[in-house]
Amino acid sequence: MIKDIPTSDEFDLAAKAQFDFAWDIAMSFLVTIEDVSSYISVEEEEVRNFWESARQRILTSLIIAQQGIELALKAKLVAVSPYLLIAGSPSEWPKDNDGIGVSFSDFRAIDAQDLIKVYNTVYEEKLSPEFIELFERVRKLRNKAMHTVSRDLNVTAQEVIFILLEVHESLYTNENWIETRREFLHSSPATQLYYNNDHVEGLVVKEFLIVFNFLKPAQKQRFFKINPKQRLYFCPVCKHEGEKYESLEPRYAILSPNEPNSETIFCFVCNETHLVCREDCPHSECPGNVLSVEYGICCTCGEDYI
């Protein structure tokens, strides 16, 4: 008898926890350099030294990200049958010597390099060539990071973030990574002690403002489903939450629909539409005419108008 058989949900939760951990590591360095640069002038050499000091930790985040990818694929295989993960012939399986059953974890699992093949065998809708290429690239980088210490092996924090966005989009088409990240922050170990997570929304604003600013326009549209060629406005909710954390300028909301008289703006971070009135901003130097009904600010300049 095989006992302790894992469920798809258990693998899925473990996968997302790895993604969140990898994101947390990579993002911590991006937040640090952003914070320091906003207060003092940082020399190029100091920036190079900073990233060199962070290099091994960023590689660790890549290793964790790849573990998450493997767990996510296993979750999808277990949804069909957990026995798809068992490798080797029956003659190699562990024996039930004491008659109480053999734990599923005692069986040798299929190799990571076989996950794609097994998935594409059991699912009618195959994994995309783009995802397969990404999986192989990250797997090979992970193997190098695990088995070598070459200084030529270098992965940036931005690349790790981009990989995580790509993977999540490919494997969780009906889910929003921002919401997943927000949920992990709300249930972080620290909140179990302090019972205070008022900072979470501001931190989410800060993280995705940083990400939004370094992604290319096509990537912004791909991952966040907004057209960055549209005029960008302050999200009044994100601005309010960001000011609790620090002074942030979350200018990434867009008119929705994108029409001259539209009375709503959409924000991909809080995933909400917000009411606006189309009146000229009272500040003479501001040409905007998109005013937040809820928060009393001009969504163009960010200043209070009442």
C-alpha cells in the first residue's frame, strides 16, 4: 500500500511559496537600491559593488524559482494522477517490509527534465514552445549555479523577476500574480507575531511600481494587461496606501475605456476601477482634467483639489 499520497493543491501551494520566496529575495535588492538612490547620490562603482555582493543571493533566488516551476508542473501532473511522478520499474520500488505501507515520498520521482514530456503526454493542450524554452534555460542555469562557482555565471534581480512573471503567466492563466504576492505578504510570518499588516498594501505598491518602471512597454501590456502607450494617471488608492509607507508616485492607472469622456480609471495593482470626474484641475500649472471622486486628488498631478 502506498500512503501519504500528496494532492495537487499541496504541490501548488508549495510551488507558489517558492515563487514568493524567490520574488522576495530578488525584490529586496531592487527595493534597497531604489531606496538608497532616492536619498543620496550613488556612484557607479558603488552600484557595481552592490550587485556583485548580491550576486550569489540572486543566484539562490533563481534556484528557488526553478524549484517552484518543477513543483507547479508536478501539481498539474498530480491533478491527473500522483503515480505519474513515480520513476523506475516496480523491481526498484521501496519494499513494505513492516506491512504498514510505503510513503509516497520514498519512491524515486521522475527527473525534472522529463516533466515537460510527461505533461505534454497527458494533457491535450500542450505547453507552449516559449515556456519549454524558458524551462530549459532556467533549469540549465540552476544546474550551473548548483554545481559550479564560476564568476561568469551572473543573473540579475530583474531577470529573476521577469522569469517569475513569465512562469506565472504561463502556468496560472486565470490567476493574478499581484494578488498571490499580496496574499503571501498578508500571511507572512511577521504578521503572525505582530498582528499588523497595514504596511502590506504600500509595499505591494512599491514593488510593482519598481517592476512597472523597468519592464519594456510590450512586457507591461503582456503581464499587466494595460496599454502603456495610453496616458498614465495616479491611482488614488495606491497613492493613498503608498503614502503610508513612504512618498511614492504610482502613476500607472489608465482611462478605462480609453475615451475622452471616460469617468473611470483602471489600476492593475489594486485591480480596481475608480470613479473620476472630468473637470479641469484647479492648479494652474496642471493641464489635467481627471479628478478622483473618492480621494479628492488630481490623478494627473497627484495634488489635492478640495
